[in-house]
Amino acid sequence: MKNVILLGANGHTSQEIIPRLLEQDDVRLTLFLRRAQRLQHPRSDRVQVVEGDARKPDDLRAALRGQDIVISTMGGMDLGDKMETVVQVMEELGVPRLIAISAGGIYDELPEPFNAWDKGMTGYTRPTNLKTAEVIERSSLKYTVLRPVWLTDKSVEEFELTRKGETFKGTETSRASIGRFVAIVVADPDLYVNENLGISQPYTDGDRPAAYR
């Protein structure tokens, strides 16, 4: 069995990840969040819910001990600081594999004029998302950083990837596609090791996401 923990388990993106992970019979899943009563989770003997705060090392130590793969969908303006704590505890406990969500645009890698529009809308979040990626890349972990852009609830699971240093493609990312990507990597953790990837829905290029046109 693979022991997998999902940090930020109550988020909308996590809700797309959870069922796709449970398609894999060899996954034992821990759902980590601050207030467990908020979470509607699958009733399964392969799922446990752990209440804790990712800003508190002791909470993380208790939850991460014995895990094989950590998935983070956490957000917030303190995300970079939280990720520092996650990385520190993972290294301390010898937990090897991390899949974490940052955000597109942190390298000004979005094509113009989409980049300027996105920066005007969400540029204030870029520093903490950049710190998140930098903290992970400096670590000794086997990591995959994902950089989605404007998230949608579309059921589309197809995705396209760009690597760090390449111009991003597309203007939106479906949560379903993140769920599918994460499930693919959990099934084969040797995929995309030490890669920092833009992820988006194909054929969504333009000056802004469809919902804002």
C-alpha cells in the first residue's frame, strides 16, 4: 500500500483529487485539514481524516510520519511560510515525495496580454506562490511543482504541460485535470520528479479566461 496524505483536503481542488486517488486500490489516503467537521469525505477503510494546522510542526509530524507521498493543495497569503514548515518536517521524517500546487505567472511566464491581465488581477499573490516553489526546489525532496492558472469546475480531464523556462499555454486550468494529473503521478511516483510544471486546459489560449471575456 502507498500511504498518501493530502494537505488542504477541504478545498475544491482536493475534492477532485480524492476520488481519483481512491480509484487506485493500493492507496491509503489521509486527509489533513484544520476543521474536520467541514469535510464530506468518502466512507472507506482506506481513508482517515486528521485535524491539524500546517503552520504547526508538531501537527505535521504526527500526520506525516509513515507517509510515502505528500500532496499539497493549500493556499493563502502565508503559503510560502507553510511550505517551509512542510518541507522541514518531510526532510526530518524522511518522507520522500511531494506534489504541490503553486500558481502560474510567478515567473512572468504567461504570454502577453494574458500575463498583464493576470498580474493586474492576482499579482499580489505571486510573491508567496513564488516562495512556495523556491522553498520546494531548494529541498532534498523528490518534488513536482504544479503551476495552474484560473481554476474552473469543468469536467475536462485533459491537460497540457509546460516546463519552467517555457512560455505557459492556455488561460485556465480545470480542477478535474489537476485531479487526474495527481492520480497519474501517485500511480507512478517516478514521473515528473524534480519538475516545475505549468498545467492548463488545452485550447484555452487568449487574453484572459473564458469567464472574463
